[in-house]
Amino acid sequence: MTKSVEIVVVLNSFNRCHLLSDALPSVTHALSQLSRKAAIVVFDAGSTDGSIEFIKNYFSEIVDIETHCIIPSSETDRSFSSGCNEAVKFAGQQYPSLKYCFFFETDNLIANGRALNLAIQLLEQEQGLGAVGFTVEQCNQRKAGFGSQFPTLFSFVIGQQLSNRLGLDSAKISEWQDFQGTRWGTSDIVYTSPLLIRYQTWQVVGGMDYKNFPFSDCDSDWCWSAYNQGWRIAVLDLPGVIHDNRMHASSWSANRVIDFHRARFRLLVKHRGYGLILLKPLLWLRHSLEVVLLMGTFCFSNRARKSFRQRMVLLKTVFSSYELI
């Protein structure tokens, strides 16, 4: 059985037991719809909310799907990127016939029994595709973001909120093509929520860049690196694939604002490599304006105070350690 496993679910877990209780049964059911052998590998980054116990108890009741839970030591890098790398490395060693890695997160659900099968079939049909994602929904049926264009210096300088309003970073499908009753197209970046990756592509790219992108923009960097290697990332337009944290932010997102700006700057340095001398003064001006605007709401909410403090950190470090982890 071990040698014939072709698809492995890679799931990062960290203090989200309330979401795991739905996510694991959902992906297990999706695997049961496949005609090929599959396995599940969970990388738990040191949960203290009962997640590990839940995973072990859940896995003990599964008999037809091989399951593994990687629990690293406290000295081990537990970032999201490292967790993905370690899980895929383990899967590649465990399963010589591995062809696909299905990156699934604790806030993902699959209610469409065709989704995973169609993604595999699309990769088998289109050899130039390195991965396939989905037009994901939230639980209330509203569309959630599934990807974006490669960011530009301009979109970064004017800020995430204004860039989103102008649609500068939103996903742009090059051309929709019919496929088995649905349609697919390519996008620059497709997020790992969830994402089916060809194992060959993962090996060519070399996994995630955990040193520069431990959390923020790790999937953006991976897609960009895959693009530079000649691979394209597809999106299947399907209902019933859900990405919704149900208003429960992960512990990893505590410094999301600071991490986003620093990671986005590193992303542009790595893949654009131009205009960087002019960029920092413009960033300083934007962060200064943000600080001034936040002063008006500083006394009225904890969220405003937190945002103000984070912008002050960015403002103080923009000419020195802005892009450092």
C-alpha cells in the first residue's frame, strides 16, 4: 500500500482545534472519492489547545487512509513554510510513487466531491501546469480571494487597501477554458487554500523559501518561483471549495501588518530587483501619512492602537531593518 500512494494531503496545524474538527473529516471524505491511494501528513507547530490529541484520536479511527502527524521539537523551525517543507520531504521519503501534494489548511473545507478528482485530471491533461487551485468560497457562499497578480512596486507603495480597491493585485485569469462541465484558467499567484501541487514542480522549485518567507507571501513567492521555472498555476472554477477561518485568526497572524510589508518588500527584491533605492523614501511617506491618520482614532479602539504601533515600527525601520525577519 505504501509504495502505491500517489497523493498526500499536507496540512499545517497550530492551535486551531475548533477548525480541525471539520477540516480533517472534510479532506478525508474527499480522499475517499479518489480511485487512487492517498495519505495525510499533518505538521503540528506546537499546538497547546488539544489539537495534537484530536489529530491522534481522529487518525486512530481511520483504517483505509495512511496518516502521519509530525510533531517537531521546540528547537525546530515551526514556521508555515518549514512545516510545508518538512511534510513534503517526509511524504517523498515515505512514498516513492508520490505524484501530487494537496496543500490543505485548517480553515479549508471541501463540499464538492468532484473538486480533487478534477484537479488531478487537469494536471494529468496539462503537463505545463505545476499546480491547480480553486475559486474558493466562504461558508456564507460569498466568494473569497483565491489568488492575485504578481505585485508591482506601484501597488506596494500605495498600500494594500488602496491597491485592493483599484483591483491592482486581484487575480486576473488570462483565458477561461472549458473542462468537463466547468472551466479553468491560469493566474499568476494562487494561494495554498487549498492547492494541488505537482510533486515534480515542488522538487524543481525546491520547496518554499522558509528563510525569507516563513509566513507572509510564502505561497506568492513559491508561485513566482514556479513561474520563473516555466510552470503555470491554474484555477478551477468550482463551487463547494471553502476557505473561511470563521473569524478565528491564527496565532501566526498576530503581526500580520508588519510581516506583510516586510515580506512583500523581500518578494519584490527577489523577483523584480529594480527601483529599490526610490522605493524606501516613498514607503516612509506612506507610513508617515498612515500614522497621522491613525492618530485620529488612536483613543477609540484597541485595533487602532495596535495598527498605530505597527505602523510606527515600520516607519522607524524603513531605512534600516525594514526587510529583515
